[in-house]
Amino acid sequence: MGLQTNGKIASAISGGQVDAAVQSSSGVYALVDAGKAKVLGWVGDELGNQQTAFTFTTGTMAKDHPDIVRRFLDGFRKAGGAWDWAFIDANGNRQDQPEAEKMIGVVAATLSLPPAAIAIRPSTQ
């Protein structure tokens, strides 16, 4: 069974209970900055511009509550678009837009991390 949360993964890495792990970038910087972990590589470096996270539900939920699933996916799609809009220029290149700081603040508050941990770009490390 997996460690289930980013906090548990970070604890296992820093406590020496695991030798390697896959972790979200926002959670890994505190470990790297404290000298408790080393970045071995980024998923995006290996996969390129491909989806590396998944959204799924149970068959029962999809069958019994299709409207809830549809509404969730609509909101998820809109949120993803808003995120992209905040960080991508008209040519599809990574470039902070006027909403970038606000989006970083929302994610930082949700994850209980400092905004600087969210704002770091993997390519700068």
C-alpha cells in the first residue's frame, strides 16, 4: 500500500524510511532546501508535455451519480484552463500572466505551503 499523502511521503523520505519516492514539486522543495532529499529528475523531463496526473472515480459513482461526475469534470476543466491561462502566453510558452500571483496564492493556501514553494519552476533547480 502506498504512503497515500504528500506529507507521509515527505516524512518517509526525510526519516530515511524509503530510498526514493515520487512527490509533487511543491512538497519536495522543503526537503531539498533542508538537505534531506535530492531531486533525481522531473517526470516532465522524461515524458515531455504529457499528462502525469489522473482524475478518476468508481464505477458506482459514475453509474449512480453521472450528473455529479459531469459537474465535477466541468469544474475541474475550467480550473485547469484558469491555471493555464495564468501561466501560459498566447504562443503556448510558460510566462506568468496577471492572474499568476493569485493562482499561486490559492494553491499555497490549499496546500498550507508558502507561495514561494509553489512559484518555483522545476527548470530553475
